[in-house]
Amino acid sequence: MHRFILLFVLVFPLFVNAQVTTRYNIIQRPTENSVTIAWRTVNPEVGTLMYGDDPFSLVNVASNPTATTKHFFDVSGLTSDSKYFYQTSTDAGFLSAIDSFYTAKPDSLSDITFLHYGDCGYNNTIQNDIAALMLTEQADFGVVAGDIDQGVGDDYENIFFGVYKDILKQSCHYTCIGNHDIIADNGATYKDAFYLPTNNPTSTEEYYSFTWGNAKFVCLNSNADYTVGSPQYDWMLDEFKCNDRQWLYVFFHHPPWTNAWDALYYVPFQPYYLYEGNEDMRTDLVPAFESYGVDFVLNGHSHCYQRGEYNGVHYIISGGAGATTLDFNTNSNAPNIQNELYINQYVKFNIKGDTCYYVCKDETGAIVDSVGTVKPFVPIRPELSFDGTTITSTVGDSYEWYLDGVQITGATSQTFVPTQSGVYEVITTNQYGCQFESDPLTINVAGLADLTFENLSVYPNPFSDQITIAGSLGIELNAELEISVYNTLGQQVASDVVSTNGSVYTTINLAHTRTGIYVVELVSNDVRSVYRISKH
């Protein structure tokens, strides 16, 4: 009976939702192991959240005993890049459908899809048409470049949460604050509406950062002080210096340059009066973007699409997700703009390893611009390799080695020779004083005599698809031989256990492995031998 009820709610959302809620379920600030789920009701009610990895068994339950109209639950203990199902309810009779979301991807995964758009509109036809298109993209998340409420910043339920309801219940669209978002009350309603990260010294939601896969995103508030020496600027530099992801994005509302002027830029007391881009952005922010390896700067504000590259940094303006009045071009001299389209649109990004590819789609879903760029990966976090004798770290400015979580006294070089079994890690420090920790590497050396088995060979070396292990063990009859093959990161790529009769002849399939160096470890009766081989 319970299974039938859950299935009914999953397929047929209850009509009571629209009657008792002012905001349906939204996913906010997901990480690899946590998420915030929120909704709002007309009247104060006691809210309950049920969730789990099986839609028919939502075994985890959280409840707030205090009646409120603003319901939110911070959920932790989740697994990265995993799908979870959830359902919300209140004691007044509200019961949502069973919705789902994914946790963030770890940095080891480099296949990411996200959306970039801004200047959302007024819950008008164009905005809803573009929202329907974005729903079909099934992106991991979105980046919204300001002017979430295209009016005065006091109607997010109607203009944002209502229009994008079916998107926001399953993925987070990270927002930055625009100039329209601060008109009504200096952004108080905006900050109350969202549950954004607060990982900055002042714990504000106005600027923050997050990571997804092999990319880092830094959000700025371009309505506040961002010039050299300001708290926001200093925090931004620290985020750049300690970045450990391959791709680095910055997003904020006002672009450093724009070609999109309109008549209001020349009318005093209008929000856009004399706006020609921001000179202090070009003197303060742009040099930092170039110095610290920012890959993309994502903006809105100008009601159009503009993109280009300048001094190694890619700039994209997507400010037409619903704005009914588009800007028009009267000055095409910005050095960072190579293409501009005065249409309603949004941008979709795909990151696959070393390649970032993005397309601009108009209100019909047609691709009107596409660009790809390649950035070869240079590891930032230390990576460990083991050749059977020595552990080697990738390059850092300094090194601290650890065994089972305890620092090894005097171990401060790039290499370390293990003499004990355990979990080895290294912490490196870069030129800015930022520390990065390697993934753990498990090594088994204790209790084994590093001897060579008599007349035993591992061949061919180099090998192609498989290796052969053959010869005399020189030990007692009927012993088992444990075979393990590791790559240079210490990851086991193959293993086997074979029975012997004083000698052995067996093959190990390594066709699935990549070209490179491998270590073959043979263990039998507390005798251990290590062979270094390579695949061409």
C-alpha cells in the first residue's frame, strides 16, 4: 500500500501544492556530500523532509517542530555525484511530489554541463519559452548573472521561482545580485529569497565560491566595492590563489566592457545613466583575472549576447533570458568582444576534461553561436606515484609527508621511501602559501621480505595487452601466489590469486590499461617481489 501511494505522488503531483505553497521545492548550495532543500508556505506550518536513494523507500526523515512559512533543511552525509529522491510535507496537508537531485561531482570527474543566463524578465512569454528550453537541457546546475527580478527586486516568487519551478526542484541555479535586485530594499529581499554559500570572512551570500567536478566558480557582487584593497577583492584573490581545479570561472552582473548602449544611458537619474562598462573593473579586476589564470568571466546586464577573448580570458555576456527590451549596438570598440547578437538567448556549457565547449541558443532553441577552447591539464593538487620502492609527489614549493594521518618527522622532500605499511599522503604548499593535500596512497610493505623468487620472469616488457608470469618460485609446494598490478598512482588495475606446485605459469590481461609504467607485486608465504614493467 505504501508503495502505491508513493508511486501515485511521484507521477501525479497533488493539486493542493498551489493552494498552500508560495514557493515549491528548490535545491540550493549542493556540495559533494550535502544539500539544502527549501520551500515556502502561505501560513506558518510544521515542515517535514523525507529523502533517500530509493524513491520507494525514503528512509531518512527530518522535521522542524516550529511552525514557519520558510521551510529549509540542510542535509549532510551524502555521496558525491549521486542521485537522491525527496518529498516534502507540512502538518497542514501539503504533500509534494517525489522529486530528485544530484550531489556535486568530485574533482576526479571532468564531464560537466551547466547553463549561463541573466536578466530574467517579468514572467513574460519570452522568459517562459526560454525556461522551457533550459528544462530540456538536463544541466548539472545553472549560473544566473544577475537581475533575477527584472523589476525592482521584490517579486522573486513570481518572476524566478515560479517560472523556473521544474528546473529548481532538481538542480541549483547559483545567482549573483544585479542592479535591479537592490532597487527595492538594497537587496534584503534577494538575500532572504535564496540559500547561497557563505564561504567568505563576512558570511554574506553576496559573494561566494563553489566547485563542481574539475571546475571552480567565484561569484562577485558588482554592486558593492570590489576595488583593490576591499574585503571582497582580497577574498577573491585568496580564492584564485588557492584554486585546485582545472577550470576557473568568475560570474557577476555588470560586465567590464559592453557594446550595448541604449537611450537610457544618457538620461539622468536612470539606472543605466552614463554606463559604458566599468572602468574600475578594467583597472582592478581584469588584471587579477589575467594574472591568476581565470578562464571565463560570465556577466549579464546588457540585454544581448556578447562574447570574445582578451589576454587569455574569455568574456561572455548573456543578458537576454527574458528581457523584453533588448539593447542595441551603437559602439563596437570593446577589445574583448568578437561576436554580438541582440536577441533573447541563454548559453550552455559542456566541459569534458581539457575541452570546454559552449553554445548560445535563441528563444526557438536554435544554436546561433558556438565556441570551443582547450586547456591542457596541469595538476594543482599533488599526485603520488609509486615505483615499488619510492613514492614521488608532483611538484610543489614544499612538502609534508604523512603516514596514517601522522606527520613523518623530517620527511620534507619530493620523494619518500616507505618502510612501513599504511596510508601515505603528502601536503604541498604553493607560492602563495596555499596548501593542497594528495589523495591517500595505500602501500603494503610490513612483514614481507623483499626477496627475488628463483628463476621467475614477468614478460614481455614492454607489453601490449597481457603479461605472463612464469618460472620457479623456490618455495614449498602448493603455495598460493598473490598477483597485483598497480599504476603509478598506486591504483590497483589487475589482481589474481593462483595455486602453484613450486612453479607458476599464468597470464594477466592488461588490455584495458593505458600506456605507461606499472608495478607488478608478487607475494607468497611472506616473500615479496616487485617488477617494474611498461606498456607501449
